[in-house]
Amino acid sequence: MQRYGLTGKFTAQPGRRDELLRLLLEGADVMNAPAGCLLYLISTSPAEVDAIWVTEIWDSKKAHDASLSIPGVREIIQRAMPLIAGMSDRVELTPVGGIGLPDA
């Protein structure tokens, strides 16, 4: 099975980054390590005050897509949408290995 990775940047509405950050972290808690999730990392950028980066690694794209059906996840996405000024730098990846990533 081929692993699936995704990374991208959310730009919060001015002054609302921390509110969006809390919702993204709440989403991580709601998912509570869903089947197939190897990494769900939320980061901020000291150079961009309204930016939040999300990096995900999954066993497969199917596992990622299934995570969007976990109860509560859609509701958090809906709550987050008004806080998002933009989304960019979205890249789908094929993770192949490295520190912290279990061997396939």
C-alpha cells in the first residue's frame, strides 16, 4: 500500500490565527489518532503571523478520506471556514521514509 501525505498552509483572517489554531487542534483531538494516521502536525510560522501549516501522513489516501467522516470533524471544518482568509501551498506527497516514520 502506498502512503499518502498532504501539507498546506491556512492563512487566518487577520488577528484570528489563535482561534483557528485552537479549532485545528480540537479537530486533531476529535480524530484521536484515526486508523491509518501516522502523523497530523499543526505548526505556526514566526515569519507569518496569520499562517498555520498542517502536515499529514496516512497509510493511504483512502484512510485520509475516511477521516473526514469521523463524527465531529465536518462540524469543526464548518466552524473553521469563516476564520480562514485563504489556503495555499497545498501539496499531496508520497512519503517514503525518514525519522519518525515507521517502515512500510
